Amino acid sequence: MYFRVVSLVLVTLCLTWPAALWAQDRAAALFDQGLADMLAGKYDTGCPALEESYRLEPMAGALFTLAECEAQWGKSPAALEHYEQFVASLTEMQQAQRVKHEPR
């Protein structure tokens, strides 16, 4: 019985780990593209890319960048909501975690 449980856990990890790595890579690529679009004034493509990046890998910096993009695009209600979520996430985050989120 113990062997079956351990085997099931290992198989599950092996099947889900690549998906998690793919999501991180995809999130980073979407963030980079969204940021480039935002800086170029292409908010209609930049903001959705940033939003998808945040959905795939919810990092505080990505949320802040999304709020900035929406604010510059004139989507004030959405920007305000995301700014508030960003501030709330920082108050809950330990200092060590904040350093991890700084790149985004």
C-alpha cells in the first residue's frame, strides 16, 4: 500500500512539474512582451499580455505593471483595483518574498 501511494505521488509530480515550468516560462515571455508593448504605447496588446502573465504566475511586480499599463491606457477603474490588490499583497508579504518579486 505504501509503495502505491508513493508511486502515485511521484507520477503526479512528474506529470505536473513540466506544466508548472511551462507556465513560468510563458508568464515571463508574456510579461516581457506586455512591458515592451506598454512602453511603445500599444496598450491594447500590452495590458492583456500583462494580465495573462499575472494569471499564469501571480507576482506582485507583474500586478503593479498591469495597473500601470491600465492607468496609462485610461482604464482607471481596472487600474485602481489592481493597485489596491498590489498594496494588499505587499502588506501580506515577508521581506524575503518581496525580493523575489522585484524583477517583475
